[in-house]
Amino acid sequence: MKNKNLWIIATVVIALMTLFAYGGGGGGDDSKESSCTRDTTTINPGPTKLNINILLDLSDRIVKPDSNQVARDTAIVGHLADWFTAQCKSWECGDDAGLQYAPHAIKVLFYPAPQDTSVAALAAALVIDGNKLKTGTKEKKEAIIHARDSFNKNLGKIYDLAKQQGQFHGSDIWAFFANGDVDIQCVREGYRNLLVIITDGYLYEHNHRILNGNESNYITDPVLSNPNSKLITDRTDTIKGDLEVLVLEVNPHNPQQLPRMKSLITQWLTDMGVKKAEVWQTQLPVNTQTVIDEFLKQ
């Protein structure tokens, strides 16, 4: 009888251990939480880490009559910031855990770098790097959640300063690629590298102009009128790593020159070794957002 009782007790203990092991006694929430670990080899293996870069052409295009360009630019930046936040939330276990642990990065660039200290200080705030913000902190979570508001607020101040000063030196987008800055600033190993360039398409910096026959490092109306014109590809190698480039807000003075402008920029980016390149004209913000969404789809 004694042995029989011991056998019964042992059977009950084993049954209870099995029940708890499969979550029968742990409650739904505790079981879900226990499965959400930081081991990326078992949770969503091989997730895509994102490196989002936005290069802004801070030229006189932002003050052209009836262009409403500032609102268009901030709408684009805001939309990209929202996408960044959404991707962070969906990282690994999602929601709060994603905000705490996502390694994604987003930043706004100006090239050449702003010399004005006020503008430079504001530009420094247009960066969120999930790898540099301490994991699991409120600081990281808040930075990601408020990305759109923070970026648009600081970008608006930069545009206001540029207008007040009346200094529009353009953006040397050509040199950004030719000098290799694009490799340093926009390409990270193990990431999906994205570069969104917001410009009217006139790649022009008044202190840096090169013309060699039909080839130049800028785009102007005479360049567009020349059927043999071409942008100089001045690199000893192609861009290191995979880079996807989306050019938005292209707006030639003569609408009939739009195909030529798009062709010049697209061919140049391809020659530079860009993995994927698209060039789009300025249009209603809602339509531009659709273009962005389609481009971001893998």
C-alpha cells in the first residue's frame, strides 16, 4: 500500500509539472512575455535593419513663388519619420519592445555641411540612431515615438533661418557622391541602405562647377537643352555596398525638359553603382507619399 501511495503522488507531481511547463498555470500574458526574448536567432530570424538618409537641397527653391516647397519637404520628411517609427514598433516582438530594441537609424543631411552654427546645431538634432541610443531606455523610446514632430520642428527652424539670411548656396549633390561622402554617411554593412534626395533637380553649387565638353558636374537649363550632355562620373570605384536612391521634387523650369532631367540623374546614379534609383517630379504630397511607399516596399 505504501508503494502504491508513493506511485500515485509521483504521478500527480509529474502531471502538474507538465501542465505548468506548457503554460497551463502561468496565465496568457506571462506565457507571451516569456517567449519574447532578445535572441534574434529564434525571434524573427534575419530581420531587415534600416538605415534611412534624407539629403536636402537647401537652395533658393524653398522660396520660389507659389511653390509651397517648405510644406512639401516637411511632409516628405514627416512621412519617412512615421515609417521609421512604424518599423521600429514592429521590430522583433513589436510595440514597446520594438521601440526599446530596434537598431534602425534615420537622419537628415545637408551637403556641404552648414557653416552657420545655429543651423548646424539644429541639423545635429535631425538624427536618431538605434544603435547609439541605449537599449531599453525611455530616452530611446521617446526619440522614436516623437521622430516626426522633432524632425519637422527642427527642419522648420532651419528653413526659417535660411530665408532670413537670404543665403542659398545650393546643395553639391554631385560632390556628395563623387567625393565618397555618400559611402561614409549612407552605407552600413548589414543594413538596407536608403537615401532620399529632395531637390528641384538642378544639381548646382555656385562654388563648384566643372565643365568638360559635354560633361559637367551640374545640371542647368543649357545642360538640359544639350542632347549630348552627361553628368561626370568622377570616381575610381563604385559605391561600396548596396544603396537605394529615391529623388523627389524634381521640377525643371520647362516641364518639357522633365524626361531629360530624369534621364540624366538616373543614368548618373546608375553609373555610380546605385543598386536601385528612381527620380520623380514634384506633385501633390498625397501622391508623393504613394511614390515613397511603393519605393520602400521590398
